Amino acid sequence: MNILVWNENRHEQKNPKVSEIYPEGIHGAIKDFLTEAGHNVTTATLDEENHGLSDHLLNQTDVLIWWGHLAHDEVKDEWVEKVQQRVLDGMGLLVLHSGHFSKIFKKLMGTSCDLKWREADDKERLWVIDPTHPIVSGLGSYIELKKEEMYGEHFDIPAPDELVFVSWFEGGEVFRSGATYKRGRGKVFYFRPGHETYPTYHNQEIQMVIKNAVNWLKVTQTNQPTYGNREPLEVISKKG
């Protein structure tokens, strides 16, 4: 599978704590465990030419993983529209953590995607809501993270096609942390954990979810629908 990991890569340049946790960047950490799983993984970052994207690269990508936070507004609308079209054409999209505010996620959701948040070292339990879903294959009843940023309801997203995880936080809030959608011929999965100052993407259960998710997000070959004015399939009788 061809996977593209897109990361803003700004925190790693500005915050020594983040660069210590992710010396090769968040994108590098994700690339490593997906490569070990046997995938062909490419990375791209915001400050590269065209944000590291190209038509050729997008057209070759089965699943795009997106992490952003500080500079959502700097992503050019031209590339947001191209990513949206690729999703509609059948590319899978995995949106991580603060990517909920990315232009591409908001465009695909059609809502503000706003929420409550707090950075106070909350313990988080991600409860598995649908134990039959392929994204949670190999997991127990929940994933426990000792420290994470809190995201709390109300999360302004459309009702998910499938709700996979709900989080509980030590401060008392809950959050829909794993939600799937179909958009056109493609699939979207939003997965909440991954604040940059915590080693969340080194957690083996979080890695398992991401590995399961990319397998689920890849869309098998489907016929391209046709639209517009069409000639009738049968002879239409003339009734006087």
C-alpha cells in the first residue's frame, strides 16, 4: 500500500520537548512503524514546495495521514481542493488529533469541527465502542494513556457513519475520539490522540489502531459512476 504521511512539522522546529520525543518528526515516527508493517511510506511537510505534495504523488497515494496544528491557514486552498477530490475519487484519509481543525477535514465535514480542550496531563481512556470493527482488531476493551491533552464535547462534527472510540478524561469530560465517514468513493477516519508534547505515537496500541485504520481506509477498486444526461436503456413507448 502507498501511504503518504503529511505533517505540519512546526512544533518539532520550535519546541525542544517535541523534537526530543520525535527526533525525526511526528511524520517520521509514523513512517517508521508503518514501514515496518510492510507499507511503502512517503512523508511530506508544510514548508516544502507545494507542502510536499504533487498531483503525481496524490494520484499514487492509497491512504493519506494528516497531522497539523499551528498553521492550518497556511495550507493553500489549491491543495486542499486537490486532496478533497482525491478522497472523493477513492483515496483514504486518516486525520489525527489537532487535524480536526485542518482545512481539509472541515471541508469534508462541512461544520466548524470545534471542541473544548485542556492541556493538564489528563489520563485518557479510549473505550472501544464497536468491538467488531476492523480498526480495533487486536485491542482490548480500552486503551489507557497516562497523559494526554483533553478534548471534550461538544465536538461539532456531523453524526459519524460509525463511532469506533469514545474517550473519558481524568477531569471528567468525554469525547468522540474515533469516527468514520464515507465521502464520495473514499473513506475518512478521525482519530483523536497525538498531542505533540506526549509520546503517544510511540504507544504500541495507538500504533495498532493506525495500522488497522490504513488497512480499512484503502478502498478496493470500484467502478467510476457516470453522471449527467443519459439515453434510455429501454425503448420508451409513446402513449397518446
